[in-house]
Amino acid sequence: MLIKLLELFVTFFKIGVFTFGGGYAMIPLITDEVIAKGWQTKDTLIDFIAIAESTPGPFAINISTFIGYEQQGIIGAMFATLGVIVPSFVIIIIIAKVFNKFADNKYVIGFLNGAKPIIVGVIFSVGIDFLLSSVFKIKEITLIREMIFDWKTIVIFLIVFGLTKVKERMHPIFIVVLSGLLGYILFGII
Amino acid sequence: MYFKLFWTFFKIGLFTFGGGYAMIPFIHKFGVDKYQWITEQEFMNIIAIAESTPGPIAINSATYIGHKVKGVRGSAAATLGVSLPSFIIIILIAAFFMQFKDNMHVEYAFQGIRIGVAILVVNAAVRMYRKLDKNYMSYILIAIGFGLLLFDFLSVIYVIIVGGGIGIITQILKARGEENVD
């Protein structure tokens, strides 16, 4: 049990160290680490992401608490959440104490100039991967020929995606509730 | 004072939906306007630091403001405050969700929700893309990040290190180039 708790802490510590630019930048890291360790399947992880996006508070805390709790109960939730908090906490205190001009440092600027576009590409790739798996039931891009055409998932995609293009910056909760409702109607009732 | 820091950030954590960026106006309202813990200039500085350091923006700004007001213990109070509401709410939801996740009706809804989440992630990538400085290098890096991950060549952490490394090298080369011109 102790080993599992340490593993949760270390995994989320790593995720905390490499997350630049808000909650969505964390999703590729979480997907990578958590699925590779067999803690979640892609589907259950996406379910957690939906819940973490629809509850108050920082996404990072929500998702680490959720996965930690699911693995090892409340203690697991504490270790995972602490893991994601500690890197930020330590780095910010060092900056606040000795390095106030951190954001102007040329190496920091250089690192971010390179890391930011690559993170955009990574998030985009995860988004496409999630789309392929939720709409066409493709587990990996290399298995693209095994795609399944289901008019129901395609209809949900078209409605929700269309709406986000008509009105930008729609609240994530609204998207989650709407797509859940559509899923329930199309799969449960029709 | 520790309790005031804790309680203020507890409220910020409780009432912000939609992640760290949604928190920024609240941090301004309490930190700058109401309690004057930080100046307008420091607030801007915090946002710049939060965006250039790893980790959740909420934790970064809570730690920074807490430190400004009451040192490391102030940081701990503010960070605990901003994290605790999420922690409690998620544990309640997780306990509840675990009982229903195998329910057929819940699964129907989640078949739709997974598509919604995928759309949220794609749209987030598009939004972040719009904020980038566009030049040939950023296009190449986006393509590298996209391709490396889509075909599972490298884990995300290494992909980010590759990007940051390329960025630092470019920065150094650019600085050398400017020196030579002088």
C-alpha cells in the first residue's frame, strides 16, 4: 500500500512539473501516465475529465483527487493531490524569495517559446485521439481501419461541435450536460 | 491573518468553475481591491510567473500571494485554502460516482459526454493556438508535438523537453546572431 501511495505521489509530481499553461495542458500528461500504468482505461479517464471539468476548483486538483481516491481511497487522494501541488509550491516560493525577474529570464523565455507550441500540438493530438475513440471507437490511430460508423455518435458530435462553433467560449459544464443528455436520449431512449 | 488567507482562497476555490484562468478575476478582486495584499503591478507579475512556471495557475498564484503576505506559512494557508474545496467535493462525487458507474443509464449519458470532452479538448487546443506567436518555428513545433504523440513515439514529458530544448537553443543562437551584428 505504501508503495502504491508513493507511486501516486511521484506520478502526479511528474505531471505537476511538466504542466505548463492551465488544466488542458495537463490532460495529455495524465492520459500518458495513468493509462500506461493501467490505472484507468481511456474511457473511464475521459469520464473523470468530464466530472473534473464540471466541478468547482482547479482542474488539476479535481483530477488528481479523483484518480487518487479511485486507486487508494482518501489517503490515495491526498498523496496524488499533494504530488500535483508540491512542485508548483516549491518553485513559486523559490521564485518569490530569490528570483523575482523569473519571467524575464532569457532561458525561461526560450524554453517556453519552444514548449508552448509543442504543447499545443500535443493537446490537439490528444483531442483528436479522444474524438476518434469516442465517435468511431478507434482504440489507437494505427487501428484506424477498424473504425465503426455509428450515426448516433456522429449526430452528437455534429450538434455539440456545431454549437461550440456558433457560440464560442461556451461553458464546459454546458457542453458536458448537453452531450450527456444527447447520449442518454440517443442510446437510452431511441 | 493565516485564517484570512485560508478562508479567502477557500472561497476562490469553491466558487470558480472552469479552472485556473476563471480564478484570475477573483484573485484580483480579493488580492488587489479588497485586502490590498498585492499591488496591481505585482498582480501582473504573478500572472506572468504563473504562466511561465509549471503547475496549476491557482496553486501558483495562491502560493505567491500567501508568501507575499505571510511567508512560507502564508503560502501553505492560501494553497490549502484553494485546494480544499475541490478535494472535498471530488471525494464526495467520486464516492457517489463509483456506485453508479456501471449503471446502464449512466453509461448511455457518458457515451455522449466522452464526445463532449473530446470537443472541449480540441477547442482548447485551437484557443491556445490562437494565442501563440506564429512563425515558421511554431508551426514546425506544433506539427512535431502532434505527430510524436499521435503515433505514440515519445511520452508527453519527453516531447515537452524536446520543445523546450529547441526553444532554448534557438534563443541562444538568436542572441549570438545579434552579437555578431553588433
